[in-house]
Amino acid sequence: MKRPVWTQRRLETITLLLTALFVALTLLWFLIPRGDPAAPTAVTAAHSLRTAKPQETPDAPGILEGEVLDLNTASEADLTRLPGIGEKRAADIAAWREENGGFAAEEELMEVSGIGEGTYERVAPYITVGEEEEGGAHGADTGS
């Protein structure tokens, strides 16, 4: 049995309207902004305390962000955290420090056997000597 023509047209019209409505709603879904995707998500204080870890410096994985080691007081283990400094170099630095009464300037690190300009350039942002830091010449905030 054949359906009347008016019923078939009505079904086609309804189907086309529903399809158009679906397309319009889909476009609206993607085009309407829903806030800044780069905005940080809310974190409760308890959560941040549990999961907060000090951030390591990417070019010196053993050093924490903003950390500076004093060549005259750092242990050999601390010295190995510097980029390009292994256990042998750390022992050499400690031995040089003992023999020469400590470092008067950061550049003296290049006098240690096996440490050249390249290694010095890599570690320079992460080292200091006690005298400079006390005087505030190495960027230490003295509060004045």
C-alpha cells in the first residue's frame, strides 16, 4: 500500500528540519567560547600541599629552580648535582678547595683539572663563592 504524497513530504520536511537543527546546535557547541583553556584549574590547598614538588631546572636536572651552590661549602654529593660534574670532578673540586684554601672567585673553578670553559659555562649560573654572596654582589637580596 502506498502512502499519500502529503505524508511523505511531511516526513521529509521534518527530517530536514531535525537535521538542520542538529547541524546548528553542533556548530554552536564548537563556536561558543567556554573560558580560557590556558587558565589554571582550581586546586585546593590540601591537594597542592600533598602533590607540590620543587621544580628542577631543565638544563641542570639535579639543581632546583633558583638554587645556587657555594663552591667553598658544598659537599661532593651536592657538587655532583651540577651539570657536567660527576663524582670524579666533584672530588677534584673538593681537593682543589682543600689545597688552595677555597675559591676566591667563581672563575677559579677552571683551574681544577678537567674543568674547562665549556663546563664552567654550564655550571656558572648555579655556583657562587661565599664572599660574593655575603656582600650581595651575586644578586643576593639583602633587604635594603
